[in-house]
Amino acid sequence: MDGETREVRATEDLDWTALAAYLRLHLPHRQLDGLDVFADMKVSQFPGGHSNLTYLVRLGGAEVVIRRPPLGPIPPRAHDMAREFRWLAALHPVFPLAPRPYLLCEDTAVIGSVFYAMERRHGIVVRHDEPPGLADRPEERRRVSEAIVDTLADLHAVNAMAPPLAALGKPQGFLMRQVRGWTERWERAQTSEIADMHALAGWLAERLPPDPEQPSIVHGDFKLDNVLLDPLDHSRIVAVLDWEMSAIGDPLVDLGILLAYWTLTAPADRHDALSTVTGRPGWFTPDRILDRYAGRSGRDLSNIRFYQVFALFKIAVVIQQIFYRYTRRQTDDPRFAAFGERVTSLAREAVSLT
């Protein structure tokens, strides 16, 4: 293990013998530095994610990241590892901050689901706390903020309509499908009636912006803790992670997501899995994020309120899906115990913007 990983949670153990056999057979074709197929396989877990399970596997001197869906039943078309693998394969050559994927396994007999293996990038994740290089250093926080916004604008500048990326998306009607799809996910996952969520779904459906003239790659979950910072220079980003929701469509969806996660606050009496550090001095304010992005991208942000409301609605649905799995005992991760309350507060915050 290292500072980024932990022992595997007992309820999220996999068939390590089967996984080791599969990797020993297929990884040599990827010519990984330090790979020793005869070494004992060592496994640890990245603990920060909320849904997909991510493990670090070592075989000799080679490190490989394994991604698979959460355990138990999952919503239709969600957690599609094959799709995420294909996106990384197409994106990595033109946007190197996307990690290189190594191999895809669609044989569910190996570890019980489709999974893929990708390169391991070393860096710092900023989630509930800050590393020493950022703590009480407003100027460093500002530089990281700039890098985050610039990286998002640079992603959106990639030519999404060039092959092979163009074959992976359907930009026409993207927002309409997004609103409809997340509304349907809410209806399947809700554990109690929340009137605000119903009202938000209607508000969004009635105010859909037109398709953008220039569709872009949409990460779908672009936020501070989905990037890795260089340990020696925190203002340098070394990777953008978690491409499960990537698509081709309206780039302002990503900007709305970034703003929503950036400004979320924890309950007064505790930190939880959605807590953020970006309210501290030096981190960009939402207005500075918008100004920096507009200047870098040249895009019109006059309708940004729609994207902020949609982002909060989408995050509420994601949190509800996780809470649904928690109530069904498909996960026992204690971080999710209070997510039901979080959904209500997210919905209320979104309604306040309408």
C-alpha cells in the first residue's frame, strides 16, 4: 500500500487468483516496465470513489489500476466499463491527461463483472483536506484553481468530431437525453418522495438550451477530486480521472458540474463524502471560475444558471443511487449513511437557483 490506497474493504474483495491468472496471461503483450508475471500479486484499494471500485495491482515492479462496477444490481447502462475503456483508448492520444488503458476484460467469469486495466498515475488528490503545499497558502490555491479551469477549457478545445472520438458520441439532442435519463434514474432509485426533485425535472425539461454549434468532449464528472496534482508542483495536473460519464455534447455541462462540486458545503457538525476545501482563502470563487473559463474558451456563459441547476439535480440523483444501494445493503461503506439527507439539501439548493 501507499498513501493513496488502503487495504481492500472486506465486502469488496474479488477473486484475486482468477484476476492474477488473467493479468499474467494478457499484460505481457502491453510491455509494461517492471512487470514480473511470476511475482506474487499485491492488491490495495483506492478508497475515495463513491460508486465504481478501483484497485491498485502490483506484479513485480509494474503497477496497474483495475476498474470495475460496484457490487450488486446496478441501473441499466450505468457503470459501463467497456464504454469507459473505449473512451480512454480514443482520448489518451489527443488528451494525454487521460490515463492510458491497457486491456479490457468482458468475461464476467473472471471477477464477476466486466473490468479494465489502465496505467497508474502518481499524484495528489485534494478531497476533504489539503496537502501541506496548499494548506494556508492562498497563492498556491489560486494557481491550482487556474490549472483546473484551464484543463477543462483545454479538454473542450479538443476536436470531438475527429475520428476515432466522433464515433463514440451523438451530440444532437445531448442535453435532452441527459435530462430525461437522469430523471428516469431518479424515479428508479428514489426511496422517498421529494417534491423538489419532481419540480426540478420539469423545470429543466421546459428550459433546454439548443445544441451548441461546436459540440465538445464532455467529461461528465469534472471536479477537483477527479484530477491528480503533481506532488512537486501542485499547479501542474498530471491526470484527469473517472471518464465513466464521458460523451460528446454541450461542454457547459462540465462547467456546471465543476461549479456545483466546488461550492458544496458539509453539514455544520461533520465532514462527509461531498465535503470540499474550496471555500478557503485563495481558491477561486464561482465568478472567477466563470471569468477564467470564458476567457480561455471564448464561450457564451449567459445561460449558465441552467447548467448549475442541472448539475445539482444530477449530483442529487447520483447520491440517491448510492444511498439506494446502501439501504439495500449492497455496500456497507459508512460514508453513505447520511446521503438521504444530502439529496434533500441538494434539491433544495437547486430549487433556490430556479
